[in-house]
Amino acid sequence: MFAEYAQLYALIERHTTQRAPVPMTMEEGVSIGNKATEFVNKFMTPILSKLVSTKVHKLLRHVTDAIRWHGSPQNANTASNESQHKNDKPHSARTNKSPATFTRQLVRHAQGSRSVTCKNEKADAECVTAFKELMEERAREAVGGRTGGAPAPSTSAARAAVTGTAPAVPPRVDDGCADVQGGRTCPPTDGSSASVSGPRQRMGQDGGPGEHTPRGSGSPVTNRTPYHRDNVRVADLSRRPGLTNVAAVLKMKDTDQIRVTQILDFEGTLLCGTEVSQRLRATMDDRGSPWLDHVSFHPPGQPGVRRVGHARAIVQRSDGDHVLLCLMQPKEIDKDCPLQARGCTRLQWHIAEKATEITVCSVPISCVNRVIHVVPDFAALAARGGLDRPPASLTADMGEQLAMRYFLNVFFALDD
């Protein structure tokens, strides 16, 4: 029935791609009328009974949707299918309604929500347990203070004996004067030596001291510490594409360790001076594939110079966070190219003289202007290897990578 209707609909609409259809002759009209009568008498009336509506297209579309969502009409009672609609609505609202990938999208959202819920429940349980231990510890300390004896060993003290870290015990009044922040402002009265400390320092998300830097170009977001920081050997970091000579760039040995993060939030600056919060990514495993952003930056001490680089890693050095970039340079202007004729920048990889690898530089995050969007020059790629040739990957031969050309995407909202 649907195949016959599709043929009949095509004859009526007379679709001929981008051209206007020729006027219908009387013979063609009579032939289409006969086919329509045959379709109604042969298919619609026996299956759907007699209808008065002329909106056949809408009716058949509803039939296909009913079959797709409710199963075969031979099931008769579809109450079990209907009962699931209430549970499906919150999930189907998060999809693009494509029948081909609808199930996969539902499974992805369901798995993601379950994993997040599981992590939240685990974190809540750990928080409750830690709070109970803290209350028990304070109760034991209070009992020991009243009786004048040593407090009983606590869970945190036992854990400190294992980990080698001292438990956080609030100062008592008889140990010295304590301010409202919990820090000691005067030495104890019993004559014992103790360090004098001020108010408690602001802590970051990972337990370290939080950053408090002014808003500006490339400065980290206030009191926000990047996560996923791992101590990585320089030799292991050099295995990333393009970072073969990273030891020389960082002036470190292969056996040294350096802290590496995958994501870093910073304050980017547009050409107009507007500051926007941006997130820089440089990870080799983001759901199974690498995510390496391109950035616009300026050399230290030269804010008026604009350069482009491809982030390969984010490391923490003695003077703050740095981005390891593979440097790109502008290509000579081709006036025959319509994009370059209108001011679009064409890029290629930068190689120093007598060098065999792409130039790698370590740039402070304060020198990064913003994240940009760089796309391959598919016209040059097709001319060099055909329409089916993909762009050079990160692990491709050096000659293939150097032959690639790129464009700074001027259609991106935050680009030049």
C-alpha cells in the first residue's frame, strides 16, 4: 500500500528536482485519477474502511507512526505499549527524534544519568560517614578535656597513622588565643614552642591552596582548580603526537615528573576587549578520541603579536600553568582563493631551519588569548589526493602533515 501511494504521490506532485514541472495534460490527469481511484478501492477501503477525509497523506503518515511506536496492529491490545509513554517522554525530549538513532540516544542518556546518580550517591554516603566520624572525634575530645586525660584514639587518628598525615584538630582555648578563622594569634601559655599562624588559607577543589587572580587575558578563573591533574613522566608525555622533543622544551630530564591536566578554564579576550570564560581541552582520550583545541596566543611581553598554535598538553610548571603548542604560521596569500581574497588566514605547520619536527613551544596560560576554530583546506587536499582522501591524522607521516593546509574559520563566532 505504501509503495503504491508513494508512486501515486510522486505523479501528483510531479517533483523534478530543481526544475519547474511542465503543465499537466488532460491525458495525464485522467490517468492519475484512475490510479487514485484504484488505490482507494484496492487498498484504503478494505484496510481502513470507508473514509470521508481527503487528507490521505496525513492519515497514512499517522498509520506509519502508529506501527513504528505501538507495534503491529495484529497485537490488538496495545495497552502495554501505551503505558510506557509516560516513562519515555522525559528521555525522548532529549533526543533529535531520529528513528535511526533514537534507541542509541536513549541508551546513552540513560547510562549517563545512572552513572551520575551512582557517583552522587557514593559522594553523599562518603560525606555522611566523614561527618559522623568528625562528630564522634569531637565528642571524644570533649570528654578527654573534661576528665583531664588524653583523648581516646579516633578513626581519623588511626587513618593518619596509616597515611602519615596529621588529623585536623581545632585548637583549644588553653593552647593559645584562637581567632574566628581557627588560626592562632598568640603563642600558648604553657611555654611550649608553636608556630604562629594567621587566618586559614583559602582551599581549592583538590585540597591545595586556591588561586585568586584578577580577571584578565588568560588568567585562571577565580578559586577554580583544574581537575584530572596527574603526575606524568616526561618520557611518557613525549609519546604524544608532536611532543618528541618535549624534554628539551621544558628543560627537564626524561625521568622527571610533571603535572598534566586535561581541561583548564581561563578568561579569554576577544579582539574588541570583551572577556569571556572559555575551556581549553588537551586530552588524548575524550570518549575514545583525542580533543586538542587550537588557540590564539601572543608571545610573552608582546601582546600586540597574534600567533596560532595547536594544544597538545597542559602542564603545570613552577610559574603556573603552561600549554604545549605545535606552532602554525600563515601561508602566502593566494589572490585566486575566494576565502583569502576576503581576508581569511591560510595556515601551515611551522618548522625551524634544519629541523625535522614541527616547532613546539611552551606558552603560559596568561598569554593565551582565546580558543579558535581551525579547519583543513579541503580544496587543496582534494587536488592533492582526490575527494575521498581524509585529512592527515595526528599520527600520519611528517611529509603528509606538512603538506596539509588549514584555514582559520572566519564563520566561527569567536574568531577573527
